[in-house]
Amino acid sequence: MEAIFDDIAAALREPRTDLWHLSALRAIDMAGKLFLGIAIGLGVGLGMVIAG
């Protein structure tokens, strides 16, 4: 398990400026924002249902 975190840390330290890396980074960022938006929306909706 520690080897996975070591690999991730090494990958994050490597400077990369290629186009694929930037587009993958943007895709991960957009997916995270979408997931967070869905989670917040479901939480608010569920809260409204519980509140009546």
C-alpha cells in the first residue's frame, strides 16, 4: 500500500507540460466538480424531503 502512495507522490513531483497531461488534469478537475455538485444537490434534496 505504501508503494502506491510513493508512486503517486513521485508522479506528482515530476514536472510535465505535455498537452495530454493538461487535458487529463482538466478532465479530473471537471469530474470532481461534477461529483461535488451532484453530492451537494442530493444532500439538499434529501434534506428537503426529510424536513417535509
